[in-house]
Amino acid sequence: MNQEWLIIPDFNNFRESLALAEEYDAAFEYNDFFNPDVYSDEEEIKKRISLYKGCSRNPSRDTLHGVFLDMALASKDPVICAYSRKRMEQSMAIAQELGVKGVVFHSGLIRGLNQDTYLQHWYEVQEEWIRYLLHKFPDLYIFMENTFEETPDSLTELKRRLKEEERFRLCLDYGHAILSPTVPESWFEDMAGDIAHIHLNDNDLQADLHMVPGEGEIDFARFEKLLEEYHVECPVLLEIAGVEKQRRALEYMCKL
């Protein structure tokens, strides 16, 4: 399978990550900053940024996974909302300092809560905040990832509302989509024109296990066929931790 790959760099084994990325011409997606705990330690942030900026590689194809644990941008509680905005803006600022292409954010939608009033509020808050971030960080893309939504409808509607914002695109997490009641073909059909980033790993079709492709139950030949059928050409993150697991993943996917 001929594809532009990304891997997650291992901060504690960074030389090995660099070597693997060079071997497969892979970019990085930095996962260090998805946990809010990191943001309370400025020295730790500086240490990680320093390491990543200190290597002689071009970061323009890299991405950063933005903060998502405990984030509730659409909360009606102003304290929670303000905290979520602050952390998301910090993610963007770190991405800007690293010189990466863009930031992946989760939708933050509560699974199964489909009331019109909840969704309309979510659309309004997301639309306003994404416009603000794109304006403040004019060199960065924002990729919105499906988490555990049951259908792609909410993401495609948000993109429709932001259709003039070319730097707002969608990230299809295929493992998450597989766990939904909606067939993968529908996810591709609805999102295809707006997919600019993909997250990929394997699972047992029951839980989000982040397994090495080929070691779970997902049919990756079907995934490859869908890419071709819906003309989706974009970078794919093999969202798996650990250099050796990433190597197995790359070897498996490149043989498809």
C-alpha cells in the first residue's frame, strides 16, 4: 500500500523514532500534549519542544494531537468552557512553535446525546471557536476527529457551516468508525470530500484497543479499497505507541 504515513514519536526513545521515520519517509504526530496534565508543567513542555525542535528534520508534514481529555468546549458551565478554550489554544500555540502543519481535536460530543438543543449549541460554540483559532493561528490547519459518534452527520454538518474555512478539515479515525453502528462505506461517502487526515489502528471490533494492523479483526483490504473508491488521498497516522509496534504496523500496511 503506497501511502504517506505518520507515526507517534516516542519521547523516551526519540532516536529510534527518528530512524524509523527516516526509513519509511514518515512524518510525526506528536501525542505528548493531548493530556491536560502536561500543560500544568511548563518545564516539561519546554523540554519536549526543545527535543523535537533540536533534530534536523522538516516538520511541515507533522501534526499534533491537541488536548482532549476532560475537554468540554460546549459546556454550559463558563468555568469549564473557559478552561477548555485555554487548553485548546495552548495546543495551537505549541503546534505553531513546533512548526507543524496542523492540530487534531476531538469533537467533544457526548455519545448518544442527540437532542436538537444540545447539538445546535455544540455547532454554534464549535463554529465560533474554530474561526477564532484559525484567525489567530493563520499557518495551522485544524482537523476534527470522529470519536465515538454513531454517524458522521455532526462532523459533516460542522464542516458545512465552516465551508469557507479551507484550513478546517476532517480527520477520519477508522478504528472509531468501525466501532460505530454505521458501516465504513457510509463514513467515507459522507466525509470523503473533506477528509484530510486519517487515524488507523486495529481492534477486536468491540473496543478501541489501538492494536497493530493485522493483529486484530479489522479488514484492511476493505479500508484500502474504500480509499481508492472514494478518491481519498491524505496522510495516515498509524496511531500505535511504541517503536517496535509501529515497525510491525508499517511493514504490514506497506505489504497490502
